[in-house]
Amino acid sequence: MEWQLPALIAAIGYLLGSIPFGIVLTRLAGAGDLRAIGSGSIGATNVLRTGRKELAAATLMLDGAKGALAVLIGSRLLPDNGGAICGVLAFVGHCYPIWLGFKGGKGVATMLGVTLALNWIIALIFAVVWLGAFGLSRISSVGGMSAAVSAPLAALMLGGPVVATPFAIMALIVVWRHRSNIARLLRGEEPRVGSSKEA
């Protein structure tokens, strides 16, 4: 049936995205349970709070790589829109992994990987905004949310609403996943990277 291949692609993307590299790497390195540190998130920013910069860098790259790989797999199986389906579901899998009670990461690195595989120009804008916003604020959540929101805006200008749709879905989830960070930002309590506070 026509729905079977898209369903298979969605399942592959979700399962690939739900691999919690942050937890795997910190456990293998003897850095403890990542979910008991800082914000409890499984992403690179929280891994950084273990004091292991190399683990944080590896988590960032692997979380991005699984998003990009999902797009490549989906595109191979269904050339028209399989890449977007598989990539977005990988992103959802990272944010809401079934293995961890649907409590995953914030999704920024995985969104970058998906974006890079879908459209390198949009990914470049994403990366520049991420680095620029973070560099100015020294606040991880500001960099991540700014980058996420920039992607659908860039896609809208470059390709229109249809092209922007997968990026908009991911951006909305990224902002939703950062709702506690937004509350702290409004109160002026969101910590900067390198501070002693936990987020």
C-alpha cells in the first residue's frame, strides 16, 4: 500500500534519532548518568556540564550526524519527500525517545544535521545565527532557539512555504523544548555557559 513506505521511513528516522549518544558516551567514559546532571537533558550542552569537553563535542557531532544520516536514508528510499520525513522523525526521536520515557534532548544539533542534509545554504544560515547569537549572549538556549527559528525563515525566502514546512515543525518543537529556558530568560535567571549555575 502507498502508506507503507512512508511509514517505514518514519520508523527508521525515529529509531535512528532516538539513539541517546550523550548518555551512551558519558556512561562509557564513566561520567555518570547524564540525566542526573544539570538540566537532565541528553544533549551536548548538558554533557558539557560533566566537565568533559571532548564528550560534549562528540555528542554534538553524533547528534547532528544521525539527523543527516536519516535524511540520506529517507532520500534513497523515497526520493520525493522521504528525506524530509525521515529527518524530521529523527529529530522527533531525539527529542522524545521511547527508550527514555520520551524525555530527550532539545534537538538543536540534530536539527542542524537534518538541515545540512536537506539544504546546505539553510544549514549555513542556521550555523551562523547559532554561533552569532551564542557568541553575543553566551547563553546556549539563546543560540539554539535563534538558529532554529532562522531555518524556516530562510527556507521560506529561498523556497516558499512547502520547503519551509519541515523546518517550521522542528523550530516549533525546539522552542517548546526550551520553554523552561524561556521562563528563566524572562526572569533574568538563565545561566551563561561557564557559570556555576545549572540549567
